[in-house]
Amino acid sequence: MSRRVIVGAFDRETDVIAATQAARDGGYIVEDVYTPYAVHGLDRAMGLKPSWLTWVCFAFGAFGLVFAVWLQFWTSTVAWPINVGGRPWNSLPAFVPIAFELMVLSAGVGTVLVFFVRRRLRPGKRCVPFDVRTTNDRFILVLDGEGPSDLGDVRRLLESCHATAVDERQVAAETAHGGRARATGRLNLGLGVALAATLAGYWALGVDPLRPNFEFMPSNMVHAVSAQAFATSSVLPRGQTLQDPPPGSIARGLLPWPYAATPEDAARAGVELSNPFPPDDPAAVARGAAVYATFCQVCHGAGGLGDGPVTTRGVPPPVSLLADHTRQIKDGQLFHILTYGQKNMSSYTAQIPREDRWKVILHVRQLQQRAMSPTSQSQVQTR
Amino acid sequence: MAVVARVGGGVACVGALLLAIGGVTAPDRIGANVLLAGYALAGLGLAGAFFTALCYVADATWAVAFRRVPESLTRVLPAAAVLLGAVFLAYPALYPWTGAQGDALVGFKHFWLDRPFFLIRFVVYFAIWIGFATALVRHSRRQDVDGNLTWTRRNVRVSAAFLVVFAITVWLASLDWIMSLTPHWYSTMFGVYNFAGFFQSGVAAILILVIWLERAGPLRGVVRTEHLHDLGKLLFAFSTFWMYTWFSQYMLIWYTNLTEETVYFIARMQTAWRPLVFTILTLNWLVPFLVLMSRPAKRNRGILVKVAVAVLVGHWLDLFVMILPSISPEAPPFGLPEVGALAVAVGLAFLVFVRAFRQASPVPRKDVFLAESLHYHN
Amino acid sequence: MADMDVGALRPPLIAGHKTLAQVTEDVCAPMDGRPTALWWIGLAISVLALSLGVAAVWYMFVTGIGTWGLNRTVGWALAITNFVFWIGIGHAGTLISAILFLLRQRWRTSVNRAAEAMTIFAVICAAIFPVIHMGRAWLAYWMFPVPNMRGSLWVNFLSPLMWDVFAISTYFTISLVFWYVGLIPDLATVRDRIRGNGPRKRLFSFFSLGWSGSARTWHHYEAVYLLLAALGTPLVISVHSIVSMDFATSLIPGWHTTIFPPYFVAGAIFSGMAMVLTLMLVARKTMRLEDYITLRHVDVMTKFVLFTGSLVGLAYGTEFFIAFYSGNPYEQFAYTNRAFGPFGWAFAIMVICNVVLPQLFWSKRVRTNLAVVFVISLCVNVGMWFERFVIIVTSLHRDYLPSSWADYTPTMIEYATLIGSFGLFFTCFLLFCRFLPMIAIGEVKSVVAHDARSTGGPR
């Protein structure tokens, strides 16, 4: 099947515009005009409606905007809220830039793709021009020649508008449509094959969704490059990675305590050590009282007389803390007793931290002092 | 047209009367409202001068046909100077840094915000603006007589120089008159933001005046839909630019959340002023943006006028929200001073514009580019 | 009578009264035959520089980011400077193709194609730097919000660096689409010019999408071009605004200032225009395009450089003025240190190249002296590189705590990476000049026709 078209060639844009207008006024059907550049005024001469791509662009832009706002809102407030500098989850001002960018991206790319599809532009498409010079310097007017028109009339009309050549041609009818159907068929076939291949491959490989992904680029966040502390080392002294501390090092939080659990060392501690907390430090005294109430009072009694509640239930009562010889014991030696225990009393190292042991000694001294004051002296005596 | 001038004068007088009564009932708000009126008029005049100068420098001949409109708008500048001068001389207490109520300023700010220096700068700004605007208008009108191309060439040079000093002086003026109402607040964007508002509202005013003058007669047959289409594009573009400056300033201050910067927005966004801010964003950006996006809307006189009016109202409110919270921090005041200030500004604008427009030919009839402007296509 | 005056005031944009066929021939001529010796030398130097850069980046990947001169105080330096510099260069293309299109500036047609190509290459150069700065470039896809098996852990949309990712990728995509859409009719022109059915013909056929020059297609094409311009205009402004927000949303004096978005945009257009000027001055000489890139084109571009340079100068002044007006001691220190501190020399280069030298363009004699224009445009490029260096390094290197003050000296690896980015840029650009029409043939033809109509001369 082929049909007849009339082809007029022109050298100037003004001529082709005039000819198009004249042909349309003369009742001919303008199939198309081929020009080397966008000729302004030709769309009016051909009677083309304004392009509707504006609306496509608007729709794609609106879609991009809504999608971007939703994505940011949903990820930042619903799916995985993260506190960023105390800003609210839904920080709308901070979402504006990305919403704008995605709107432009969607609108631009979408419009161009719709344009390509609508005007059937695709990579590799063959172009069979009426005149190879249309993309260089010639303007070609193509009229529908199927009607009862006489070539001579048309020739006269176009030549009155300075046409350089007018002739009639046979073009394959429906070429465009046939070619399009074939291309679509081929595309569908290709997509179908690709889909089948993907599904077959998926089935054949039996992919386990729980298996970790293939590591295409080893990440040193997973596989640390630093040395493991307890592994052997080929370069460090004695083959060990973790080196011995230098002589004289003190471990953090462990001050040296060069005293044994003997009466001699207890006496030496009394001479050498002194309480790091002054007796007039109210915070330290208060802490000491609290510690005393927790750990000591149950045996030694609230006043330190050695009459704690356990003594009424068969435990031998300890010596009164207010007794003269107890009062003579130096702070350091008391600390030694607290640390190692003495007679029935066991070590309190595990229960009372070092600083609290010093503080509780402050409290004991205060009990003793209060006992020495006249009013409490009389109380003691009355008992 | 003469009627409009008389009505404008009448409205201005009524406005002045209202202001005077308001001076008795609400004396504390008078200064701020007159400042608002003066500043808005100064912006209008500057926008006219800027538009004219920009067209000369950029060789934008499409606007020649209605160039007398922006030219005549520049004549508003002396009126603005009178209003602003009255405020600065009579109501120094408007500015916390004048010492009466403010805490001491130190260093450079102490030197800059100093009353005599402030007044000197005020005079210098207006001398520069009025000087350049007068030169532009005079050269353009002389061309009507002899049609000599040298006037155009001379105006291109004047315009280039004007644009340089304009950029600097507008920045400093917005800092002096508006930003220093909150003396401890600062923002480098403020001048750009003020310029954007001026030019946007200036284009809106030019649009309204051009359409009105076309309907009233003087520009009939001269102004075409193509001109309005291009003005519509400018309004669209500068509404978006205004939004861009507003958003950039707001977002950077919101994001960083520094105490010394957020004071400005807390006073406007976390008080009863908040609804007004959203009204401004709607009128100044959302309305022009959505309506003028389509091509037919930019070629429709009725729609253009409505959008331009929305923009002008939005701009007035924008200035209102810049100025008044420093006087009335709790809520937007409304009363005789507010109505009076608006009436004075609108009335004076029309009165001065019409008088200036009638002084010369409505079209620069011997400008060599007039033909181009009359026949171009979008 | 008035019309005659206008004719004298408006010389044709394209000199030499070209016919349409001549335009095709002139633009396609450099694509025929063997490339000149000059082209080969240029390509050799560019590829050498590119190889140096690849080696430097490879070495950095293998060894670690410690090969750069960064330290705890100066955590961003040369790489980010280069990033902002190249993004800025990339702004001229979209400016010329989009904004000037909307402003009906017909002179743009002679330079827009090359400027758009330049944009694409510059954005590629720019995008490399943040990616390699991450140290583990192979994890770069983590920056995109793809559903994943880490939670699904999404990206932090509140971070300006994330805005950058979207801005740069959108900008690159839209620039590429814009460039390609503009190129299609010209590819068809070249396709129809090639005789025979060799691989070159088939390649051009493939990429010209079967373009036939149909007026019905042109009609939609014009709409698409206008829409892309309308989208590209706010896009180009948003991109550099977002880049500026990388700095301005921080708390660092010298970075946090509200004028940054428009100031960066002006600077970007300034540097981009200077780069276009530099390249076009070379191209018109070496590729004999004097009739297409005329003195009038140069004149307009120099005015653009003058205008944007003055805007940038105003922004510098604003920053300093407000720093002193604010009374904030940290701000004041940051700017005093910027101008008079250890990097004062860089600040001086920046001010002289960006603000002082372009002022020479006020004189018409300077604007028409191409040698001087060339030198000034080169200086502007240098100055704009230093602007970014000054902003980034001087704001960081003297912290709030004097104890953490540090110096910064770029290492050889960093210099090599910078040279490599230039190598990449020029390699791409030279290949582009050789294999694609570097002037928009179709658009220039419509200008030629317009000139012919308005001057009444032969077409």
C-alpha cells in the first residue's frame, strides 16, 4: 500500500510560512513541514494547538513534590525517627530543599520522556527524510495528495510562494504505524524474555533471603584492620600484641596498699596514713553517717556503744567505739581494721569503697566527740 | 486622571487627619506607622528608579513603551523623604538605641547607631536617590524634544552608576531604618530581602498603573498584551525571588537556632503575629506563583490586576510585620493610626504619580527603541 | 527613519552574512579531517594531568584519608574547595541556556552548547570530591534513600549534606537532559552530512533518535525546551544555595551568615561566566569561530562578569560590615583573622581577582581588548578558587579554643587531585570539541534568519 503526497521545497523560512498558510487557505491538508530549525510562526500557519506538554510537566512536578514530602516525612517521623540536634521529627523547613529538587527532577525527566514517546523519538530509529537537506538548509512542505487535487494547481500555488521544486511522491502508507507496531512487538518480546530469564535464574540459584549479601567490596568496618589485642604479633617484642605495662604503672582506680593483715602493719598504717577528708567537711560527714547506718549500726549500735540489734540475738557484742582504748586508735589503723577486719569483724573492702571507709571514720570520731560532751556524758553514766 | 489625582490628595488628607486623631488616642503607634508609610513609598520610588535603570543597562527595549510609568513613580521619593524625616526628627524614641530605653551599645555599633550620624546618612541616601532619579527622568524627557540618541547613551551611564550606589544605599537604609528597630539582631540577608520586596511590589504597582493608564486613555494602543505578559513574568519571577530570600533567611536562622538571631522570628512566629506571617507568605508568593504559572493568566488583564493588588497588600503587611512588633510585641494592633498610614501612603502615591505622569508625554515618543518596543513578540 | 537608527545600533550577532548551509559547514568543519597538532598537545597534557589525579586518588584509597593535610581542626579543606569551585563553574551553562533563554538574549546561541557541555563536565569533576572525601567511596550508594537491610535505616534528611546529594544529582541529570535535548537536531544535521554508512553515521543515527525536522515535533520540542529552561532557572539557583547551606547551617563564625545563598549563587555565575569567557576566547581563535563568537558576545559576557563580580564584592562587604555591626566577638575575630591572619595573602588574592580586576571592565577599551579580557577571566577563575579556600580554611583553622588552633598545608596528593580534576575537565572538553558540534547549529540558524530579516541584508 502506498499513497500520494505532494512535496514542495523552499529556501527561506518566510516562504515556507507563506506557502503553508496559502495551502491551508486553499483547502489542502498540510501533513507536515520539515525545517532545519524551529521556525516561529509556522505553528500558527499550520494551525497547531499549543503544546499540552505543559500540563504533563505540571503533573510530573506535582508528583515529585508530593512524593518527596511524603518520603521525608515518613522516613523521618514514622519509620526511623532520629534526633538531630534536638530538632522536631517533622522539620518541614529542612525538607524543603529536597522536595524542590525532586520536583524539578521528576518534572524535567518526565516531560522529556513523554515528549520522546509522543513524537516517537527513540534511539536507533531510522529516519527516511523527504530531502536530506531538511536538517541543513531546506524547508520541505508536505501536502496530502490523496484528494482530487490537481498537481498543476498545487505547483502554481507553491511556486507563487517561491518554491524551488514541487513534485509528487509515493510513500508507504501507515509506515509510521507499521514500524511502531513492529518495534513495540520486538520490545515486548525482549522484555518477556528478560522476565522469564530472571525468574528462571532466581529459581535455579535458589536464593536464600536470609543469607548475607555478597560482599563485592570488602569493607574495613566489618573486617577491622587494627591488631587484635590477644593475638600473636610478628613484630612486637615477645610476640605479643598487648604489651606488658611499664614497671611502676598503676592500674586505674587501684591505688597501692602496701600493708599486710598483721597487727604490726595495722600499727604502721596508723602512723603512716591520715584521713584525706577534714572533719569539718559536712558532705563527707553526712556520707559517713549514711554508710555507718547501713553497714556498722547493726553491730556497733546507733551511738557506737556496741549494742546493735544483732547483739540481742546471740552475736557477741563488739567493743564500744566510745571506750578509751578505741578512742586512742589512730585513723589509719581504723582504716586498716575496716579493710582487713579484726577479731569477729570481717573485711569491709567489698562493701565499702575506699573513700567511704575514710568518711565513716569521720562519723565514728564525731560519735566519740559527742559522747565526750557534758550532756551525753551524763546520759552514758545514767545508763 | 485629574480626578484620580484629586481623589488621591483627598485620601491622603483624610489619612493625615486619621493619623492626627490617632496621635491622641494611640500616641505610641504614630511613629511606627508613619515610618511604615514612608518606607513603603521610598520602596515604590526606588523600584521605579531601579526598573528604569535596569532597562537602560540591560538594553531591555521592550519596556520603552511604558517607561514613563516607572519614571513617574520615582517622584514619590521626596514624599517618602518628608514622611521618614518627620519620624526620625519627631519620634527618636521609636529606636531603642536612642538611649531613652535601650541598653548601651558598644564598639562599632555605638559609632554607627549614633543619632547625628544616622540623620546625616538619611539625608545622604535621599540626596543620592533623588539626584539619580531626577537625572534619569530629565534626560528621558529631553529626548522627547530632540530625539537625540546621546540622551539614551547618557542614561545608560547614569543607570550603571545608579545601580552601584543603589545596591549599597538600599542595604544600609534597610539596616538603619528597620533592622535597628531590634538593635541586637542582625542578618546579612536583610538588605537583599528588603530589595526583593521593593522590586516585587514595584513591578506589581507598575502593572496596575499600566493597565489603568491603558484603560484610562494615555497608553491606549501603546501597551499591548505582550508588555503585560512580560510584566507578569517579572512579577512571577520576583515573587519567587522574594520567597527565596525570605526562606533562606528564615531557614538558616531556624536551623542554627542561635539565641541572638532567633529573637526576630520568635517575636513574629510565636506570638499572635503568626497568622499575619502566613498571610504574607500566601499573598506575596503562593498567590502569584500558582496563578501566574499559566501563560493565559499572564496575558489576562483582570487576573494580572488582582494578583498585583494581592502582592501590594502582602508587601504592606510584610513591612507592617517588620516594623510594628517592636512597638506592639503581643499582637498586631489595628486602629486609626494603621488606617491613616495606609491612606496617606496610597493617596500620596496616586497624587504624586499622576502629577508627575501628566508633566510629560505619556510615551517617550522620540526614543529610538520605541518602535522595537511596540512591535516585539514573546 | 527610526528603524535605520536601530539597525545601526544593533549589528548582526553572527558576522559575515552566513547562509544556513555555511553555518552547518563552519560548525561541523572541526569535526572533519584530522585534528590539529594543537588539539593533540592539549589532549596529551590533559590526559597526563588526569592520570596524575587518578594515581593520587588511588593512592589515597589504598593508604587512607590521612594522605591529605587535614587535621582535627581543619576537617574540610582542599577537597571541599575544589568541590564548590567546580560546582560554581558548572553554573554558567544552565545560566546561559536557561535564564538567558527566558530573558530572550539571542547572543546565547553561540555559546550555550559549549557552556552546557562545560556544566556537565564541571559537575562530574565536582561530584568526585565529596565522594572521595568519604574515604570509602564504594559505600557512596548509602547516601541514597534505598530500602535496605540495615533496619531499614534511612538517610538523615535534616542534613544539608544530604540536600547536596539530591541537589547535585538532580542538577547533573537535568543539565544532561537539557544538553542532550538541545543536541538532538544538531546530531541529525551531522548524521545527514555524513556520506556512506560507516560506524560514525550509525552512531549519529542512533543518538539522533530518528529526528526528521518535522514541524509538529519542533512545536512540542520548543515547549519542552521552554519548560526545561523554566525548571532549570530555579534549579541553578537552588543548587548553589544548597551548597552554601553546607556552611551556613553550621554554627561556625564565617560560615553561618544568612546572605550565603544568594552570595554563593552570584559567585557561581561569576566564576562560570569567567570560565566560559576563557574557553570561548581560546575556541574562537583555535577553531576559527570568530564569526560566531564576536566582539559583541565577548562584550556582553564581560559585562556579566563585571555585574556578578560587583555583587560578590558587595557580599564580601556585607559580611564584614555586619560582623562589626553585630558586636559579636567571634564574628569579628573570624573576619579580622580572614583578612589579616595567616591566610591574609589568600584573602588578598581573592579580593584583587574577584572585586578589583573586574572593575576594569567598566572601560570599553578593556572590554574590546581580548588579551586583557582573557587575562582577567583567568584571574577571576583563580580568585574564585581562592574565595572558597578562604571561606573554608580561615573559618576553621582558628577555632573557639586557642588550644585547638591548627594550620593547614595541602599535601602533594591533594594538589595532584586538584590537577587531576582539571585534567578530567579538559579531556572531556577537548573530546567534546572534536566529536560533537560545539555551537548549537539549529539555534544559530534561527538567529541568522532573524538577523537577515531585521537588517534586510542577504541571508
